[in-house]
Amino acid sequence: MERQQLIFSNSVAAALDGAVAAINGVSSRFVLVDSNTERLVLPRLGASQAIAGARVITIPAGDEAKCLDTLAAVWNELQDGGATRSSLLINLGGGVVTDLGGFAAASFKRGIRFINVPTTLLAAVDAAVGGKTGINYRGMKNEIGAFAPACAVLLSTIFFDSLPATELRSGFAEMIKHAMLTGERDVDALLDFDLAAIDNERLLLLLRDSVAVKRRIVDEDPLEQGIRRALNLGHTAGHAFESLALERHRPVPHGYAVAWGLVVETVLSHLKLQFPSDALYRLASAIKELYGCAPVTCDDYPQLLHLMRHDKKSRHGEINCTLLRNYGDIAIDNAIDDDTLSAALDIYRDLSE
Amino acid sequence: MERQQLIFSNSVAAALDGAVAAINGVSSRFVLVDSNTERLVLPRLGASQAIAGARVITIPAGDEAKCLDTLAAVWNELQDGGATRSSLLINLGGGVVTDLGGFAAASFKRGIRFINVPTTLLAAVDAAVGGKTGINYRGMKNEIGAFAPACAVLLSTIFFDSLPATELRSGFAEMIKHAMLTGERDVDALLDFDLAAIDNERLLLLLRDSVAVKRRIVDEDPLEQGIRRALNLGHTAGHAFESLALERHRPVPHGYAVAWGLVVETVLSHLKLQFPSDALYRLASAIKELYGCAPVTCDDYPQLLHLMRHDKKSRHGEINCTLLRNYGDIAIDNAIDDDTLSAALDIYRDLSE
């Protein structure tokens, strides 16, 4: 797949206009927002020529909007607005806007060009690499979609102040994961960062490092056959926490579940691969401070194990994790037996008390 | 874009099984048919293992089925049938089945693999090269879709005997166009072919030559910036005939309109570029025999000219045609003034009387 051009800048209007000017033969421009980004983000881009001349398409905010009805509504607005094969769509919003908008563009007239401007930290880390677009369909996440690269992804941190703290922390968990795949210095840089009083320029640099890690791993293994599974770090246990919470009708944010999963899988790394205990303690303490503790007791272990065995990453009903010998020293495809996992969950709960 | 593997064979069951066996790691198979091909074609593939083990998805026959509702119905059947990212979809039918089925596969779980088995001559010539998939949407042809190559396209002539003669001739007009872009020998081979008593093996060879022409031109100009416009031969006048007939609620088959357009544009080639008159006479006579004459009088010229000026291939309101100095000697981008076009239409009508 073609590479997406990544632009890291907090001078968003100027950077966006530059990105649009660099695209040849654009006949007309459209900008996709949700009701939140229309109210909170669009007004802050008043200086952008690209936005000023664009027709605005607004979809409802929230995950439920990532559906076929909304997709068709976007197609309709493109059609009614006279979009041609040379039109450009600018997706300005969180993951729903960039995922759905990307697929709307990828499928309209067999593909028009689009630019992503993610406005949440999670969407920034997600949308920057990989070119995945799509919608949810009949209860399945991203069931309908395409791999389609944006012409450019404009990454900025200035919109994150409009987000609830929970949302920001969710994205931050993915960055911690990327740092853990790289080295101790990267992890320390993140854990030392003050999320309560954000330094935008510093966060932009951290975001750039984080995206670079993801890109390096995806480039190395585009077909997801080996090292790319490293990106699943924290997600085997994390998904189980997330699903359990959902079953109990007390959902937790995805990023929080991943953060808890990162600690559990680092405990496993310690038990199986001698991951150093001092680094584990420091991580567990930082995660506890930012994300609290997973709401589980030892009575939940059987159900958590069941969920992990049926995770799509597991094969032959065997629980399978990415582990670390140390930060940056990755071991994919570790089979984990039930006793070791139960022990790890015990230790995790001790560390998070 | 990736190239599609083309398989020319009239031993369809064996060729299909070979094509499926060549694809790695297929978890489950689905076959898409319409109500006609379910009845007329599917029973003739009883010897195919690939078909025997596949879940059949049936859509209504006809152009109206090439819509979002049908697309969603196919997604539903894939989902209900437990299709995974490793599933394979076999599209068995005319252009609606291959276009819609191709897009259903391209968009399900961000893309599953598919094989096209076109059962009409027009779909065979169309689907073999280019990888265009899509559906019609709110009155616009192929408004929603993607460029997505099939793993393989299996081209056979044995199903054409189930087609009405009109349908077969429609596809044949595209083959005549390809021959005209190649050379006199190729045109003669087609005009000498007896469509009333089809020799399947001979037609398969002619189809192979025809597809080779299209592939050569598309490969030379993948972005449709130059020589690929040669494939518009006959279509400027042809689309005008087709639109005029539609406006009058007396629609004509697309291929018939193209055939008439081929003669008009060859007359233009004679007037502007000295295309040889003997070859023109022979073509006009053969087309008249197969397709009759376009139902127009000189009173229709203003409307025909208007339609040609607003054809999507025209720029700045100027009528623009691909012409020939001789068979195989292509001149793209010829501006045509109204008087020359009226003269050409006069000559066309004289030749077709």
C-alpha cells in the first residue's frame, strides 16, 4: 500500500493549507465533522483557506454513528454537493470521523482523495499508520471497510484540550505500549509527562516518536505475519478486561483496559522471560496512578481465561501473548498456561492495590 | 494495481477448481449468482469441487439489482455464513454479479479474495481487465465502488448460448472496437465470425485477442491520461444515441449504440484523417447487418450534438473524439466542430440505409 504523508504541526491551519495545495488538480473540497468537532474544532480553523472554501458535512458524534446509515448520508452529501473524482475530503474528528470518512472517500466514485486531521490522541496514533478505514456493521466492529491511504495525515496536539481526561488517557495508553516496544528511555519520557498540564509541543514530539515506532513495525511486517503482532502487547489481557466489563454492563474505556493489560502482560514477561522487576514496579505504579485498577477479583479468573482463549489472536484455544524480555526486547507468540496466568493476575492485583 | 490472473478455458469446472486450489489458505467458499445464472449456469458446474463446497448467495437478475440494498444483502449472507478474512467469493454471472460481487468482496472485512467467472460476453470483456467494481447509487452508474483486482478471472464462452442474441451482439461490439484499435486483419476476423452458429473454441481465441488489446492499452496508461482514451472509440457518438433513445423512452442496448457510434466515428476519421473509404464501407455494411441503423433523423442532430458536448469525455463544451488514421493507427483528442459532425451523421445515415 502507498504510504501516507505524515505532517506533525501545531500550526494546523497553515499546515492543512499546505497539504491541500500540494495535491494536484483538486476540483472541490468537503470537510467531514461530527457535531462535537463542528462546534469545538472547526471554529479554530477559521484561518484555513482550504476549510473556508469547503462544503461542511456533519454527522452525529459517538460510536453509534459509525454505521451504514451515516456512511450513506455522507455519500449523499458528496453527491448533492457535486463531488467529482477530483474532489477532496478532509476528515476532521476522532476515530469515527477518520474511519468512516476514509471509507466514504475510498468508495465514492471508486475512490476520491482524502486528508485525515485526527482530533483525539487515540485517533492520531491509530489513523497515522496503516490506512485502515471502515464502519461497524450488524454488531461487528470494522466489518465493512477498505485499506485506503490518506493523501496526508495532519497530526497536531492542540485539539486535545477539548477532550475529556478519560479520552486523552485512552490514547496515551497506546503511546505507552509503543514506548515499551522501544526502550526504557522512551517509557520514562512518557511516564514523566504531566497529562494534567499538557505541554503541546512536548506532546507533539512524543506523538511523533510513538507513530514512528508503529510505522517501523508495520513496514517491517505489512501482512501481519510476525513482528507486527508485537502491537498486540497488552491487548490479550486488555480485551478480556474490556469484554468482561461489557458483559456486566459496566463498560470501561478501551485504553484503560489496554493499560491494565500492559501491566498483566509485563508480569507475565517477568514470570516467563525475567523481565526486570524494578521496571515492572515502576510501570505498575504509574499505570495505577493514571488508570486505577481493573475491577476484577479472583472469582473472575475463569471467565477472563475463557475470554483470552477465545480472543481472535489465540489459536487452537491456547492463550497467546506478546511478551518482553526487557523494554524493546520483544518476544512474540508465547503460549501461556492457565496457572501462570492466574499467578500473573494475582500479582497484578497485589501491585495495583 | 495488482494484475488479475486471466484463465481462458472452456473446461470451466476443472479450470475453476485449479484456480481455487492455487489460492493459499482459503477458509470457506461462497458463490454469488443471480436468479438466471442460478438456474442456467450453476447446474452446469456440478463437476466443480469448489462450487460443491460453497454456500450459494442469490441476488435478483437485472440492472435494478446493482444497488446498495443488494450489496447489503450479500454482506449479510457472508456474515451469516461465517465468512472470515480468509474466505473466497466466486462471482458467477453477468456484469451486475461481477461488479457488485467484486465490491462486496473488496469491502467485507476490508477485503476478502474473489474470483470472477463472467457468463456474458460483455462482462467477460469488461471484467477481464481493470479491476473496476461497484454499484449504482441514486441514479448514478458505478457511483459507489472500488478498484479491486480479482485473484483470477475465468473466461469461457460456453455459457453464452444461454444469452439472448441482443446480449451477445452487445458484447461483440466491444470486441469490434478492440479489433479496430489493432489492425485490419483483426477486424476482418471478427466480421467473418458467424454469431448465429457459434464455434465456442474459435470465439474463445477471439476473446483472448480482444482482452489482450484492452490489457495492453490499460497497462500503457493506467491513470487514463492518454492512450487509454482510445478505448472511448465509438462511445462519444454511441453515448449520444443511447441517451437520446432513453429520453424518448425507447432504450437501445449499450452495445448497439456503440456499434452505431463506431461507424459515425469512422466516418469522422475518414473526413478528418483520411481513414480509407473501402474499409469504412465494409464496416458500415457489417454493422448494419448485425445491429441495424440508429433510429435518428436530421431533426435529431441538435439534440445529439448537445448530448455529445456534455459527454463526460468532452472538455470546455467542445466535442472530443478518438479517431483512426487507419485500423490500429490511433489519434486521441480530436476536437470536432458541429458542421463536420452533422456531415458525418448524414454520411452515416446514407451508409446505413
